[in-house]
Amino acid sequence: MGVLDRSGGEPLWKQLQGELVRRLRGGEFDAAFPGELALVEEYAVSRHTVRQALSQLRADGLIVAERGRQPRVAAVPEIRQPMGALYSLFSSVEASGLAQHSVVRVLDIRADGVIAARLELEASIPLLYLERLRYAGNEPLALDRVWLPASVAAPLLDADFTHTSLYNELSERTGVRLDHGSEDIRALTPTDAERELLHCPPDAAVFSIIRQGTAQGSPVEWRHTVVRGDRFALSAEFSANAGYRLTPAAAQAHGW
């Protein structure tokens, strides 16, 4: 039997909602989601309490519950991104029909000799650092870390990045527009900290995306984004003439 705290603190329906979300993320309901009566029996609560919890899960897009039918786990929309074009994760999420927002974890000015070298700067040059947890719908999608020269990006310290694109803010506040870049993409097992932050299922991998963006030939962005592999896909086109262009992994070691 599921155990809820009945001391009178948090409402039972809220506790039940949290417990069901935890089990959903753990993959317990991949085969089937329990019906109302099963939850009433398992948690020893009223049907009204169960319905309140399920109502919130429906509102959050985690389950689908139609009148007269047993609830089922909602399919998570997959965000697809074509390769070979300069893109914004913000725009990709919005284009998928999901609302996006970010939790800003860090926004400051700092020195980082390793990143400065990748931006072709001296080690002591100040850099603007922005770290965000990116959401698509109500679930985390990506942990995004980006460094830019403070001489260019300092005006971004006043920006509210909870619901905006870095590239839009960079363009509007500094006049700088990225026009070229490169990415290294690998599938990795997330660290324990990344798995917890991103709410990754136990068997899910992540994409590790290293990006360097340039404007008028000068590096202005170095970014590392960790994206949930179960919610994001990359697609590419090929032709008989162009084919694919593959680079040996050893040649990319500098980015990792």
C-alpha cells in the first residue's frame, strides 16, 4: 500500500500527485496506468482525493483521461531539429507546440582560461556565463551552459531569460548576430546530477552538444548543452552528390 502523510500538513491529493509523478518518471506505469479504484485501494484515500490528483496530472499533460476510460500515460512530444542550419533551441521547442521556459541557475561575469582559449581570447579576459535549465512543457528538456566575451555580452546581465532566446537578446541588446558555427554531438550516459535535474528515465541517454558560434568571423559563443535523448531528435538530409561528411572522433577531441 502506498504511504501518505496524514498528519494534516500537505493535502492528501497533493501528496498523491507527487507520488504518481515520481512513479511516472520511474517508468512504473509504462505498461498501464492504474484506474481510480485501484488508486483508492492502494493509497486508502477517497475517490475525490484520487480525482483531484489525476486532474492535476491531466492539466500538466502527464496523463490522458477520457470519460468512461482508464487513464493512460500521455505520449511525450518529440522535438526534432534538422542538422546543417543555425538554430535556436527556444525556437525548436516553440515550433513543436510546447510552451518553453527556463530556470536561470547562474548569470554572472567570470574568468575561465580554458573557455577563453576556445574563444581565441587571453585567459584573463572576463566572460559572461549563463546556465539555464530549459523546459519544454512541464518537463525539463536540457541543461544549457554558455560563455560569451563580456566585452560583447555584458548588456545581457539585465535580460530576463525565463522565456526568451539568447540569440534574440544578443541581437537586440548588442547588435551581434551569429552567422556561422560548428557543433559536436555525442550520445552519453548522464551523470547522476544531470539525471536528477533533467528527470531522465533510468535507461535514457542524453545528447551532449558542444557548439561554437561566430559572428563576422570571430568566435562569440561557446556552449555545452545536455539534452534528454528521450525527448529530442536530430535529423539530416543527404544526396547522391553531397552525401554525408563525417569527421573522425579523434579530430574532435579538443571540444570535449
